[in-house]
Amino acid sequence: MKFGGTSVGSAQRMKNMVSLVAHEGNATVVLSAMSGTTNSLIALTQCIKDGETANARKQIDDLQKKYHETAAELLSDKELHDRAITIVDGFFDEIRGYVGRPVTEKEEKEIVAYGERLSTNLVALYMKELGMNAVLLDATEFMRITADNEPDQQYIKENLNAILAQHPEVDVYLTQGFICRNHNGEIDNLQRGGSDYTASLIGAAIGADEIQIWTDIDGMHNNDPRFVEETSPVSELHFEEAAELAYFGAKILHPTCVLPAKYANIPVRLLNTMQPEAAGTVIYNAQPTHTIKAVAAKDNITAIKIKSSHMLLAYGFLRRVFEVFEKHQTPIDMITTSEVGVSVTIDNERNLNEIVKELEEFGDVTVDHDMVIVCVVGDLEWQNRGFEAEVVNSLREIPVRMISYGGSNYNISLLIRKEDKIRALRLLSSHLF
Ligand code: ASP
Ligand code: MG
């Protein structure tokens, strides 16, 4: 059971989340930092880097105060409350130790790790107050990434199971999402939003029956509820469909999270803490359903077109184009090709100037900024008839810059202008669902 930042965002939310765990009985529980804390810790690090010592101290005091208030509201037992304050103060003293010191990426990761350490310690004490048979495990003792920043799944499996075996009589294992160690043994993390990934890795490592991701919405919706009225939750998704949706914009799930569960063949269920009886969305190796399931959109996309008469009948052209992106460590999201040109999209303009300069050696280069990828997900296996037509037809009033279909059995992606996004999402919803 993984609970995100808002699900542990206040003492009341922590109580609510613990009652869901108690109801489940046996579970391994992964927590994020309280909402806002990770951002605060990152802002604090910046302050320290900028040498704003007084400001940094003030930010630390403010955050510490918030944790004192949360502990006071959460724990009524005097002794447990005092213990919470001791732990909280200990962490904040450690954080204060960074002020006035040179802070590099290594220290930043250490500072950011306090978010999850704070939330899990408070919740562990609250579980103790309720008399639950729970134990807090330090994620940095078993979560590890390799030199390539990939989770070391074998290491995680061996070490986590060895630790669990030391506590055989426990109902609830509690641990931190997001944080880990790297191959040098230093504190590291699985990137922003990485607690979902922790949950999936742990679920795979222990062979869980199910991986539950608890949030504030009743599952993955078939369109973006911020822009489209009357979206509804999708009851079942294939792992591949979920991965496409998560990658192309559905905020509910971190894109990397799906993979370990998929390989271990463990269903991932998205559930709502505010409405725990709702079925939510289950993601598994579902059978094809012959339906279109959902739409998502990814903003801030840049399209680059390279047109070259040399591409005609040439081999090696695409490789040389892709090498430019590889060299500048810029991933490509979407590709379309014709005999004389290729269009690709990127979501990171950091190295755009250099990329364009190098691509110009191959032909004419055109760049379109502020584009959006709209991704339609479902059973889009090529022999199913009519789905592509329905998607394209829904968008007939909207200028479409690129269309990509056939890369997988599960999606069709269209590139449109930012100003057309909301209209496109609404048109797709009204035509497809
Ligand atoms: N606390 C981390 C973040 O805000 C990890 C997570 O919440 O998943 O990114
Ligand atoms: Mg999250």
C-alpha cells in the first residue's frame, strides 16, 4: 500500500490512511513525504547554495514548526508525542548542520531524504499509539540503485526479504518511498514522484498479491478532469496502456512504476483514500477489450523536422539523426517519417540550439514550440478496424502536426498546438466515450 504526499498531508490524513492500513490487516506500507515538504527541502537547499543563511534558518524553523503541530495533533499519548518531538528535532538539527556549508548534489539528496523520514516516523508512532503490530524499516538499508541509476532489483529482493525475515510476527511493515542508496552507498533517490516506483519495486521483491497506489481520485480517468467535464474512471488497464498514459501525462501514476509490477506480473490497483470502497483502476496483463480506454496529454513539446533530399533511398540517415539527440542526452518521444524527412518531438529544450545546429548539416530544420502530444490509449491492435479513423475524425477541426500509430498495440499519438489542447481533449471525450 503506497500513500502519496496528500494522503499523509496532515495529521488527519495520516489517521485516515492508518485506518485503511488497519482495515487491510497485513501490509507493507510505503509513504511519501507530507505534501509540500519535498518542495520546501529543495527550496531550502537552493537557499543554502545561494548563501542566504538567515533565510535558510528561517525556512528550517518554519518547517520544524509544522512538524511539531502535526505531531501534537496526531499523538495524544504523552510519551509517544515526546518521542516524536525528539525524532523531529534530531532531524531538523541535522538539517541545520548543512547551513553555511558547501552543498552539492550529494548533500541535496541527503537533505531531501528527510521528507520521507519525517512522515514515516510520525506514522510509525501513531501506529504504536493504536497498538498496531507495526515496524518501521529504513528504506536506505535495502533500496539501492546501480551506477546507471537503475534499481538494483536483485539487491533489493535479497536485502528486503532478509530484513523482513528478522520480523516474522509483524502485521505492518512501514517504509519510506523515494529514497535509496546509490552504488557508492550514498543517500540518493528515485527522482521526483518516485514513491510509486518504490512501491512497485517492493511489491515485486516480496511477491505481493497486489500493489495498491492510494491517491485522491478514484482511479485513472479516461481523460484529464482538469479540462474535461464528466470524465470517468477506467476500471481495467493493461500494463502497456497504463505505461503510455502515465508517460503521456496522466498525473496519477509515475511512469516508471508500472515496469517492475509488469515483469513480476503483480496487479497494480489505483485507489482513493477519500472513497476507499470505490473499485478504482486495476492494471494487469488484461485481455484485449476492443475498446478505446483513455486520453492523456503531455505539454511543453517541441517538434523538430529535418528534411533532406539525401534521405531518399539512403540508409544510416536516421541513425545519424538519432545520434545527435543521444549526444545531447535528449530523449525523443514521438517520431514520424516520410521518404524525404523525419519529424521528432522532445520535451526538453535545454540543448535545442546545439541539436538544431548539428541537424542542419543533414538538411533543412524546422522547429515548432509549445506543442502538445495527445495520446489515445486502448486496444489499438492494427487488425482492429476503425479506431484510427474515429480518433482522427474526432479531431477533424483541429490542425494536427504529427500522427504516430503502430509503434505499439496500445496507442495512437497526435501532436497539436498548445492552444488547441483543451478543445481536442473535449472532442475526443465526446466522440470516443
Ligand atoms: N516526496 C517525493 C516527491 O515529492 C517522492 C514522492 O512523493 O513520490 O517527489
Ligand atoms: Mg506522486
